[in-house]
Amino acid sequence: MFLNWQSSQQALARDYQADAVAILERQGLEVAFETELSRWYTDFHGSHGDVYFTPSFDPENVDVRPSDFCGALLRCAGEIVARSGIRLVETDDLVRDELVTMRIWRNRPCLEERLAHLARTNVPKIKGRTCHEGSTWVAPAFRRRGIAARLVNALRAIALAQWKPGWIFGFVQPDVFKSGVAHRTYGYRLAAPLEIGYLPVVRRYVSVYLSYMSSQEAALRLRSQGTSRAETRTPGP
């Protein structure tokens, strides 16, 4: 039964990715996928050097193999107007091994650097093949068009088809989660606040929410989104 479901999930993911790209292209937008984290970072940073990059998607902080990464860049008339990324993380315990040790944000953290553990204790043990998504950005003139959701879902579709993860997770600011944006735009219903800790890669104290969903939930979201809900406005300011 599980294998049948997984095969169905992969077919759904492939269909969604193709449809999402076609919809964006009909709006006059060009989608490019990149598996080299450093190239994806450099291409974006070359034209938007002042835009913040999540440390877990910054090649100066993390080493990610091409087989474990996929990033999307969206262009309009040759100019990058949106980005998003997703990477495979294989772990025995996401919270213990990747978050508390800060390894998700930097491959080689100092031994004395530790992020405080989750403030909630009812988070399921997330382990095995998981996908970390993030560093999503849309140029101000292109916001409120459903572009962020479309890009994120297209990358989820790729991840579900290629990596077959059990979980997908990301980090959101507390005010963003509480406002409902994380749920409406990205489909995250579940989240747990990380207690404030010092994050050396950004040199400040931070407080974020760990948002997560199962791969089954991600696949159901792709099915419910379909292609009929995509925006079809003319691109540009």
C-alpha cells in the first residue's frame, strides 16, 4: 500500500512541477532550476547583493552536494524577481543533531555554540530523509500574486519526486507564523518556537519557529492547489 501511494505521490509531483512552470511562463516569467548551491547563490547575489540570505542556504556557511539541492530563480525580462531553495537533509534526529548543534546553519560550528532547545516538547521525532526549504524572496513589485507559493510548491514537487522525504521543514519568524502567512502561503499548520539563542552566522540573538509537515501533507497540498488557483496577471510593476 505504501509503495502504491509513493508512486502516486511522485506522479502528482511531476505533474504539478510541469504545470506550475507552464503557468508562470504564461505570465511572461522564466523559471530556471539550479542544483549547484554556489551558482544559485552567485546568480542571485550578483543582482541583489543587499537582499538577506538564510544562513542554511549560504554556501559560505554550508556545504551541500548538487544531488541534495535544488534552487529556483524566476526572471522577468532578464531580471531576477524571485527565488526559493530546498535541500535534502538526512538525519537521525533533526532537533538534536541539526538544530541544537546549529549544523543546519553552519557545517562547522564551534563547540561552545549551541541553540537553546525547542520550547515545546510535543514535536514528533523528525528523522531520516527530510527536506529543508527556505530563502524564499519575491521582489516587492511582484508580491501578492501567488508567486512565492507557486515556486515553493514547484520545488516541493521536485523534492517529493526525487528524494522521497518523510518530512519537509522550514524556519519562519514568530510574527509571520502568528499572522497566518506561513499557513496560507506555504501550508504550514504545525510549528514549534525555538527559544532565543545566539546565532553566530548572523551575529545576533534570534527567535524562530520550526515549521514542519509530513510528505503526505505536502502531496495533499499539491493536489488541492492544482493549477486552477494560479494567478494569471500580466507580470511587471
